[in-house]
Amino acid sequence: MNRRASWRSVLLLSVLLLPVGTAQAQDVERFPGVSLGLTYETRYQPPLAILPFTGRFGGQEVASRVEAIIARDLRYSNRFVIMDSLPANVVGEEVDYGLWDQMGVDWLLTGRVEGSGEGYVLVLELHDVVFREVADQGRFAIPRQESEHFRMASHIASDAVVWWAFEEPGMAASRIAFSRMGDDGNQELWMVDSDGENLRRITNFGTTTLSPDWSPDGRRVVYSSYKTGLPRVYELNLETGEERQVPAPRSGDYITPSYHPDGERVVFSVVGGGQSGLYTYNIAEGCCMESLTQSRWEDISPRFSPSGDRITFNSNRLGLGVPQIYTMSASGGQPQLVSPFIYGQPSYFTSPDWSAVGDRIAFHGRAERGQPYQILVAEVGGGNNRVVQLTFTGRNEDPSWAPDGRHLVASGERSWGRGLFVVDAVTGNVRQLLTGVRAQVPAWSPSLAPRVEQQLRTTSH
């Protein structure tokens, strides 16, 4: 449902959320032609209270754990102000909307976990306190705690709450793949849930493996690996373990692959061999390599737009030895410059990623040599070419959009050390995802809800 602005929104909007970047960036040297601040207009964050989840028919044993996962997900969504403590007199079967309204709560979430067969059913209700009604409700299958899908099933419920309140996608039911360097100097692919849990390794090639990207169905990843001595592009089915290689009919390094929105084709870069360029290949049918660009310049890190009709990539085609960000028709043609290039200034911009929600391209770069890399976001839809600087401190590299089109994961180094972190493009909030790891080129998956729900239905029959 579309929630009408409450009277609290009108009173608090002007004072609650000032542009985070403006204050913290006053003393930061600006990128030429780049705005400071956030990529969205600031939004009111409604207060949300979560009643302790109850349980019956055996659901009591997991109710508190499911509640804790969902509460953290909703806090990480950066969409609500979560009430950390509740008065003892508010716990009960009946919802006293007047009492919650007096406490300044806009939304109230209640949950009950019931034993059902080999697992559980979570019954959620989201109450709109301002309008004194149940905004939405749902039932969610939760497997046993030892199941690999226990946490992900809870994440799916969290994303449903976000949708009920805002009619916008969540990002809890997703994972992040990345390349991690081990103590032996090899780089393997790993993945972790959106909340930093369930860290595990994907590959074990004993070499350098880089640039993962997720298929639209979340079942496969494509990447570049030196497993045969030369960098080549591979696809791995995460469910079956089956791997296949993109053929290499011409010499050069095959790197930075990514999927087309149809999940059948991949686009990648071939560098070297006298001529470099971008190519596509139908990996589902095992055929049909096509050239998009060919030149002596290096065109790298291609990413499709959500509609699949355009591509963004970085290239040193300006001839200055430093890359810039471009967009181009997916069938080839004349590229258009996106990054804030000013002739005579040694700016450096690379690693673009096109958001699945809205025409926004994130990338990292610097305006001058010696400066740390920062994340920037270009708005490329509707003739709007505004570029916004999103981060201002530390080293920030290789941003990748979450499926909600609001959060970004990036690698880098900050006061807490090196690793992966998540930045919210609306509030500017940053949270640590993984620390103390040498992580590179993270890639955020699409929502895994359809895949996990299908597997839960299969195992329940």
C-alpha cells in the first residue's frame, strides 16, 4: 500500500534527515563538476517497533532467533528508526494503537512461529499505527535451524516487510560474491550473506580468480580465472557444481565478464593480442561470439543496463593513460562519456555497475593522483547527467548495487581496517560487512527469494 505522509512526517522531515554528505564534505576537495551529498532526496524514516515474536506447536524454540534476524535486517535496510526497548505493558495479543501512537510509533511488527511438519511457518503482521489498521500480513515457510536455508527464509520475510511499508524491494535475501586473497597469495571466490553471515568459499583453484557476477536467477556466477595459466571466462552453477568455459578463439586476456538480463548471454573484455575490445557470447547455447568494440584501447568491466539495451564500461580511449566511464548501445556504436572528465586533469574512474532500479551507474575514482578512491554515482536517465560523490573518507573501490537499488557494497580500507562495507545512498550510513580480509571486486546478487522459495517447496513435498 502507498502510505500517506503522517503528521509526524510533516513536522520532522525538515529537521530529521539533513544531507549527510554536505556536512562531512565541507573540507573535502571536490571532484570537478561533481555534486556532494546523496544520490536521492532525503526521506523520512518512520519509527518501527517490533513486538517479541511468540511461538506455538514447537515454534517457541526458534521464535526469538527469527525475530533477531528480521530485526537486524530491518535496521540494515536504513528505512526505519527501530525502537530498541519496549515497555513491559505493551506485550499482549491485542494491539493498542492509541498507546503506540502516543509512543511516537508509525509501524508495529508482530510475529508468531508455528511448528509445521518438518519445519515452521512464520506469521507476520505489519500494523499501520497512524491509520490504526493492519497494513499487510503474510505466512512464510521457515525450515529447521540446521537447514542451509533457515537464515535466508527469514531474510525473505524481512524483504516482505519492506515491500509492505514502501512498495520497494528489499535486499536482505541476497548474497555478495567477491575475490579474496589468502595467505598463500592465491585469490579465490567467496560469498557471504547480505548481513555478513554464512561466509564460505566458492572456488578452490589455487590461482587467481577475479570479477564474479551473478546470473539473474542467482543460481550461477561468471568470472575470470587463471586456472589454466591464462585468464579465461568461466561459469559455475552453484547448485550442481557444473562449470563451463567461454571459448577463446582469439589471443588475449579474457576478463571482467557479466550477464545480460536474459541470463543467457555474457559480455566481457578481451585485452591484448594486438587489438582489444568487448565481446558477447551466448553461454546458454554455447555459441555465437560477437564483437561490440575493437580498438587499440582497453575497454574493460562492461555491465548491461536493466533493460539490456545499453552497456556501461571503462576505457582509456581518451589516450591519456587513465580510464573513464562510458555508456553505449548494447549493439555497439559511439560511446558517451559519463565520468566527470576535465581536460588537463589526471582524473581516474573505473569499475562501473548499473543499478537494477533506476538509471544510476556507480563507479570509483579520484580527481588527482595520490588521492584515495571514492565512490561516485552518475544519473544517466532522462537526459540527466548529474554525478554525485557518495563517499568521502578512506579508500573505496569496486562498488556493486544491491537488488534494492539503494545500497552498495564496496571493498576498501577505513579506520576499522580493510574489507567489505555497505553504504546506503539515501542516508549515507556505512556499515562494516567483513573486516580483516583482503577482498576485491564484490558483486551483489539479485534477490534469492524465488530460488530459495522454490527449493523450500521442493523439499517439503
